[in-house]
Amino acid sequence: GIQVEQSPPDLILQEGANSTLRCNFSDSVNNLQWFHQNPWGQLINLFYIPSGTKQNGRLSATTVATERYSLLYISSSQTTDSGVYFCAACSNDYKLSFGAGTTVTVRA
Amino acid sequence: GAGVSQTPSNKVTEKGKYVELRCDPISGHTALYWYRQSLGQGPEFLIYFQGTGAADDSGLPNDRFFAVRPEGSVSTLKIQRTERGDSAVYLCASSSSGGGDYEQYFGPGTRLTVT
């Protein structure tokens, strides 16, 4: 199946800082999603973005499918942005393969 | 609108017992998925339903695990003769259709602890 790698594994930010999370995948994708897992374990959908660029408030994402990577941008980070961010992808099927996640800690 | 719901939120059971985990998908979603998340890892695929039938159960770890979706809505994941290694968070997801081109939405999970 498709391999998904995320970097960095951990990120510590000062409140107000900007950051970029990266997701590399090993094959063509028909589905790519970014999630935020909150401290209670709920996976919150951030973006469905198999290609192109999307923005939602302080968050934006870009997927360059031909080069097999996706980026998640967090601007003006807040303490509530803390948690684990997962990238997940499907390649010609329906099974989401998840990366290991990036743990983000935003300090006040 | 209501999201994916799962019950119970927590389940503690003794080794060797039988457990059932329930998932209510988003209304109208025909595709339903089960994943399992171990501590410190990303979720891993278990089984996929399109309608009432299990279209792909290749992720189930062994024959102690079984899942049903008899009316094409609610699904139950069943684990027989539980082992300590089954301890994990079991996540359910649904999408408006199958085939992988549709956004999957996850429930809050059931945290299973086998003692």
C-alpha cells in the first residue's frame, strides 16, 4: 500500500508563530486528508485535498500531486492549535494510510 | 448535523471475554470503515463496508475479529476471546460514497482496554 511520511515529528512553537508541516507519499493519490487529533482523541477534518490549494481561516494546505507531497500551513498559531496533525492518503482505493503524525505544542 | 457516533466511549474487559463496539455513521453515508489506533501511532485500516456487505476485510488481524452492518447503517465490530494486544482505540469513519474519492469523517472512538 501507499507509504505516508510526515515531518517534522515534533514541533514547538511560540504563540503567534507560523509553521509548515510536510507530508510525502509514495504513489499517486485519489484522496488526501489532513486531520487534527485533539487531546480527547477526536480526529477533526481539516482539509480534503488530493490536489491544489485550500484555505480555512489561519490554516491552509497545498498538495502537489505530481511531486507527491502536501504541506499544511499554520499561521499565527494559538495554544488551541496544539495536538497531533495527521496526513492520510488513499491510492486507487478507499483505505486511508496514515503518517506517524506531527505533534505540535504551542506555548503561550 | 450529527457526526459519526460510537459507543461505548470506553470499554474495559478481561482477557478472554467477548466485546461489541458500535458505530452510527453520518445519516445517508453508504460507506463505513473501521480503523484501529495504537498508542503513539496513526490509525490503521481494518474493514470497509459499502452498503450492507463487507467489501474489504483485509485489515482484520485474525479471525477473532468480525464486523457486521445488517441494514446498511449501524455497524458492530465484534471481538472474541480478547487478548491484551487488542487494547487500542477503535475508530469508525463514514463517507457519502465509497471508492476512496470521498472525504472520510471519523467518530470519537472506543478506547478498549483488555486486562
